[in-house]
Amino acid sequence: MQHRTVITGMGVISPVGNTIEDFWKSLSQGESGLDFVTRFDVSNMPTKVAGEVKDFEPTDWLDKKESRHMDRFAQFAVAAAKMAIRDSGLDLDEIDKERAGTILGCGIGGVTTFEEQKEVLMAKGPGRVSPFFVPMLISNMAAGHVSIEFGLQGPSSTVVTACASATNAIGEAMRLIERGEVDIVVAGGTEAPLTPLAFAGFCSMKAMSTEKEDPKASSRPFDARRTGFVMGEGAGILILESLEHAKARNAKIYAELIGYGSTSDAYHITTPVPGGAGAARAMGKALESAGVMPEEIDYINAHGTGTGANDSTETAAIKIVFGDCADKVAISSTKSMTGHLMGAAGAIEAIACVLTIQNGVIPPTINYGEVDPHCDLDYVPNQAREKNVDIAMSNTFGFGGHNATIVIKKYMEE
């Protein structure tokens, strides 16, 4: 028997809001969360902008001592998980915690801690390096902290597939539920990559936006004027449950997770395979898993990074999969507002898909003004669009050739 997977809770920390309500308000109104970097000096770097999380105070979610022993990416994860658990209405004293798991995605891990402790080593010597250095640095610690915080004793793991991490994590969590191994999974992704070293590295790759005048316009997915992606930070967490478990406790059900596909380009460490064959196979596998036809998809939340190679390749992949109906499906990139949250991108974008289904409003691709002949589909430019959305698809693609796609459907009472 294959068990159905539903979404019963959500939590988000993002550049456009640290509650589900604020997050959705910004996306649906086309409001950008991008601005000039304030965290460190970028005067000698070609990129000046980022999607920083504003007004996040770790001690709102953690006690002071505990928060000091966690990198920012883990703090984000615990905060978003607490929000999602609360939203789900789960009574943690009533569930079987051995059948409750944690699967998170994270692309980089504790790079803030890495940089800070390297400075300590160089300035003060090895004896002054924190004993918490390794536990704060390693990428699995967000999932570790979440499982410890809630006493979740089922499978706990971290997926590291660069910018596909969170989507892979959500998809693998769905597989656990489908097989009947667990009743509940706390799933999603987290990332806090805004540090001088990480920023400089991406600048050296010439991958990031070079907009210097208007930070709100720095992310231009699918637009001919795009100059690169804008780095963001934050976390998104979804509570996934088997339908039987959710119904037994009369849970509020946001939507149903029905499809997942994952492939590898096996081509290049940073460049997608020309023509989009790998991305197309991920979308095709997700549709097959979901048991739906391309023409049944009402909305695609695109990977849409604003880089030259990604946007044209993703467009080509959509054309392969959707054929004659490619120009009829509504597509948008919410990265135009949030920036690219890397290992957390797939999680906040899955949440955006759920909210699109819930509200019947498709968030726009803002900053769209000049057509690229290689990007010629319907990207819902600049203004949100009212539309009944029954089934949505979310794409994420990562360095190393990782491709992951999920399909989310409006839940209908039986």
C-alpha cells in the first residue's frame, strides 16, 4: 500500500518575511526583499546586493546559551520548525515519536562559524578555537537540532545537493511516508551563506548580479538584462504527514504532495547540460510519480535564478516536457523577490506553491521588462495573477548537475 502525503504545517524565515502571512503578502504583492548588503563590507566586490533576513532575533526562539552554540543556518531551521509545528497543531505528547522523522536540505552549512573560527585560529592560536566549532559547522546539525528539540526519533538526515537540497529533502520525506516507514516528517531546508568568503567566491565565478543602482531590481529572472543571481538566506519547513495520520487527528490540510522526480545532468560541475535534458527528466519523473499529464499543471514555480545559462535551459526543459502546452502554463520565479536561498530555496518555493493553491493567486516574476528570445514563455510578469490553481510544480537545480522537482495538488475532501 502506498500512503498519501499531505502538508499540515508551514514555517518560514526569509528576506520577504518571517511569518507565513508576511511571506505571502510580499510575494502576492510583488514586493522585493533585496537590498544592499549590510552584514559586511562589499565595497571592493562587484556584487553589492543580497536577500538578508531582517528582524531575526535567535532568542525569540531559543534560549541565549543554546543560540550561541548554533550557527545561523541552524537557528533559522529551529525557528521555522517551531513555527511549522505550531501551525500544524501537532501535540508532540500524543504522537509516536519513533515514527516521526526530520529531513532537511542544506547546501553549505555553518560557513559563518567557519570564517569566524579561522580568524580566531590565526589571531589567537589553536587553543582558542571553540569546542563547538565542529558541531556548529557541519551541515547535518540543523536536522540534528530540530530532531532533538522535538524529540523526533525516526529517520533524521540532511540532503546536500546544492540548490536542489530542500526539494530533494521534501521528496525523500514523501517517499518515507509513502512506504509507511513514518507518519510525520519535518522537512525543508535552511541556509545562511551571507559571509565575506562565500560572497567573494560567487563573485569570482561571475555568477551573481552586478546591479549597483537599484537593489530591488537586481534579480531579473528570464529577462534579457539579467546579470546573475542574488544570494539570499533563510529557512522553510513543512510538516508532512500520511493522510491517515492527519485525518485521525482532524488536522488542517493545506495541500497534498503527489509527485517527486530527481535526476543528474552528469555533465558539468556548474553549467547545466545544454538543452535542459536533465531538468526535463526530473520534471517528467515528477509528473509520472504524480500520475498527472503536463496539461494538468496550472503553475510552475521555476528555479529561475536570473543567470544566463539557467533561465534559458529551464525554458528549454519546460518546452521538452510540456510540448504544445508549454506556452499555456503560468510560470514565475519568486527568486525575483526573495533572492536565491540556495539549499533552502526549494522549501520556501514549495511553501509559495501551497499558498498559491490556497489563495488562487500566482505570484509574479518582478523586474521583467525585456524579452529574451530564448526565454519566451508566460512568466507572469510584474503583477500577480488571479487563477485557480489545482496542481503546481516546483523546480530546483543545483551545482553538480542535481535536478529535483516536486508536484503539489489541492487537497479535496473525499
